[in-house]
Amino acid sequence: MPVVKDFFIALSNNKFMNESAKRMGPALGAKKVVAGVDIDSTIDTVEKLNERGISCTLDNLGEFVTSRHEALEAQQNIVEIMRRCYNANIQAHVSIKLTQLGINIDKDFTYQNTREILLKAQEFDNSFVNIDAEKFEDLVGITEILDKLKNEFNNVGTVIQAYLHDAMNIMDKYQDLRLRLVKGAYKEGPHIAYQTKEEIDRNYIKLIEHRLLTANAFTSIATHDHNIINHVKQFVKNHNIDKNSFEFQMLYGFRTDYAYELADEGYNFTMYVPFGEDWFGYFMRRLAERPQNINLMLLDIFSA
Ligand code: FDA
């Protein structure tokens, strides 16, 4: 349903809607997919997931960062959540977005900002820091910064989007880094990205298989797609791939029972847990991926 997808992606990019939603607080189903607006409720969520054998990657939500002040504030919030996780001795690391740390303001400033997070992460038990993949127009800058940071730090990794025609080359370039493999969440043109689900799924499987057979580092397979997950389970069995060389990941609030099932089966599992006031863009992208997620909204409205 490309029209529906375009509609929600357009909403996710609407600054006015994002600002208004921030003032309103998480509503209309977002509460089910955002762990909370503050660090305390997020730590509670992580502790509960840890009890179920699930680790977490925390995303301090933030969209439309246009000033150095906002970018520095985001950096400080990220350091604070890392500190709190370390002090609470819980299984969690952070996922960060370089747009939030200022990439559309100044690249060198963003590099320094991100470097600061990685330095602090080293103090917190060399905690892993994942740099999320974003819109293609931001990826060039993100890659430049990552290329510098990967030479300085061993606790940084990133995300490969299978919808990109060039995904295999990008993945090979980063073969020594811990990588998360995803299908890709943004709207990109046909000259950059595959457009159909069949093409994207085919490329995704190709990437996963290649990575699992050749990787020098840990791999996260981030999907809610049971067909892909079943394929991976069979593939690792057939090729005798060590279960500790990879994990599955899902987004908080989606297919939770399935996540528990995979963790109970002995697979490493990490939940992506977004938190903070800036929930709107994140939630609209989830509706764009799967309009059935609208059910989450309806459930909220009728249970209010
Ligand atoms: P997809 O949406 O293609 O669904 C495939 C099938 O799975 C569906 O047809 C349905 O049968 C089943 N299914 C999916 N969701 C379901 C649900 N909620 N309930 C029941 N059945 C369901 N993207 C990006 O560009 N940059 C990034 O950094 C990240 N990071 C990231 C982290 C994590 C942990 C995840 C899980 C995802 C991302 N993504 C991302 C998003 C990713 O690129 C992608 O858009 C979404 O995961 C949606 O694709 P899926 O692979 O989940 O399945």
C-alpha cells in the first residue's frame, strides 16, 4: 500500500506535527511502542526485559535537531542514560542517530559530539554504541563520521539497510564491526533502493547469509518477519553457525510474545527500546511499515 506508506512517512517528516505531539505527550497507541518519557520508566522496562533473558538497546528519541544546543542536550541525555544503565548493572547499550547529534548543522561538531559519547561509553565498561542508519541523504555524512570513529574505537557499530542496492558493498566495508541488519525504514527512490517487498526480502536474506558465513564480528538480525527468522534458524543449523555469533532484535511493543519465545529457545535477543518525548516521527514510521499497527492506536482509544 504505497499511498498509505507515503502518507505516514510524510507525517513523520512534518515538523509542526512532531512539535505538537511532543507537547501532548505519548498518545494514541504510541505508549505501547515507546517505553516512557523519562529515564526511570525506561530503566524499569529494561529490568523487566532483562529478567526474561532479553538485553536492550536504548534510543533517546529526537527529531528535527536544528541547533547546537539541542544536539549537545541530546548528547548529554545519551551519556546520562548510559551512566544510569551502568550504575543499575543492567544489560543495555545505546542506539544513536547522528541527525540528533547535529549532522545537519555541522559534520565536525557531530563527530566531536559522537566521540564524546564513545569516550564515556568506554568508561562504562566499554559499552557498545550503535549508530543507526537514517535517510539516504544523511548516510554520506554518517558514513564519513563512522569511518573516522571506527579507527579510534572498538565499541562502535552500525546498521545495514537491505533495501539499498549497494548494501552488500557497505556491509563488506564494515565487516569488522558489529552490525545490525534491517530491511530499511525510509522512503528512497528506485535509483537508490529496491522498491518491492520481494526484492527487499531477497536482498535481506542474501546479506544475512553472507554476513553469517563471513563475519568477523557480532551480527544483529533485526526483523519481526517470521519467514526471515525461520529461514535464519534453519540456515545457522545447516551451516553449524555458533548461536553466540548473532542475535535477533525487535522493536519494543511489537510481537513481544514472539521475542520471549526466541529468547526461551536460547537465541540471543535484544529489544530496541525507544524513550523520550519525541515519539511522533518514530511512531509514524512504524505505521508506514505496517499500517496494521493502527490497531495499536485503536486499542488505546477504546481502552481509554
Ligand atoms: P516487515 O514489516 O517487512 O514485515 C514482514 C512480515 O512480518 C509481515 O508481512 C507480517 O507477516 C510479519 N510482521 C511484521 N510485523 C509484525 C507485527 N507487529 N505483528 C505481527 N506480524 C508482523 N530501519 C532503518 O532504516 N534504520 C535503523 O537503524 C533501523 N533500526 C531497527 C532496529 C530494530 C531492532 C528493528 C526491528 C528495525 C529497525 N529498523 C531500522 C526498521 C527496519 O528497517 C524495518 O523497517 C522494520 O523492521 C519493518 O520490517 P520487518 O523486517 O520487521 O518486517
